[in-house]
Amino acid sequence: MLSAKDLTKKYGSLTVVNNVSVEVGKSEIVSIVGPSGAGKSTLLHLLGGLDKPDSGSVLIDNTDMLKLPPKKQAQFRNTHIGFVFQFHHLLPEFSAVENVCIPLWIKGLGKKEATEQAREILNIVGLGDRLENKPSELSGGEQQRVAIARALVNKPSVVMADEPTGNLDSENAHLIHQLFLDLRDKLGQTFVMITHNDALARMTDRTLHMQDGRIVK
């Protein structure tokens, strides 16, 4: 479902990602681990089309994002790739359901249809009773669930998650870990995630270890 070949990214004389190839199957959960500065976040940004490699290719559902014009790239990312970060990046003036609607509004859906789809995915992540709450009225774990719902609402081919539980206590982190597994089982969702959490890495289908810009095992 995702195939990246020979990705290289340099910043000046520093090679951050060094000739990396990755393949991810549908409904697979893959974790990327390694020390700080190993190139994990840069690799995830390359896989998700947030950054452009100096060389190499990224195919998602057999589409080479790098060959698309900028506007088509943005449309492809919004439709086919969901993003979850350590910090939820919710808009504070919007309710939970409005935050989840944002990718649908960008896609061009009307308010009624977008709200229905947002409500549905918030129910799936266990926030059906918190639809109208603003981020300041939600716990950290609930805010991250809203961010996950926002990443899922367009039914993306893959969700890219960068330290999705890095800002949560152990109880909420465990709940988010279990949520990813449930979403894989219920929706067939594919995840590629960076984590320093050994418990989360052990729960994934496969773990890639990065060091000095390379996948070493």
C-alpha cells in the first residue's frame, strides 16, 4: 500500500535520511524507533509528503506523490494521508466536531454531511458524548482522540503518527495504544508511527530501527 524507495534528504552537508526504502502493507501497524537525531521525523515527513526528498520515490496506493503538481499533492495528502502529532494542534475556538470537520470542509463537503461524518468517527474513538466540547473542556487524552478522529475522517489510506502518546500520562497512552489496534481491526486502518514508548512499539506488527539516517534492522 505504501512503497518508498531510496529516500535521501540532506540539510546542507548533513544527511538526515540516507537511502532508506520502506514498504507497508494495508492494515499494518509499523513503528519506527531509534535515538533522537536518527532521522525518524524527517522520514515520516517524507513518507507523508510534508517534505520533499533530494532523491527517491514515495508511492501510496500506486500514486507517486512527488510527480503530482503542488495543488494535486495537497489534495492527495488531505484525502489519502492522516496525520497525528505529539501535540494535538486543535483549534481552540472550535468544538470537537468542528475540529474533525476541517479536512472534510477542505475537501469541499457541505456542513451537514461533514458534521454527520465527523460525529460518526468521534463515536468510533469513544467521544460521542463530547461532540460540542471545545479543547479546553477536554482532557489531554480526549484532545488526542479528537486529533486522531480528524486524521481518520477522510478514511485515509495511511495515518502517519509522530510520537502520538509522547505528551500523555501512562494511562491515557495505553488507551491510545489500544485505540490504534481497535481501528486497525475495525476499519482496516494502516498506521506508520514514531515512538519512544517501548510498550507501544511491542504492540505494533513490525518495528523499524533507525540510526544515523538509516534503517539498521
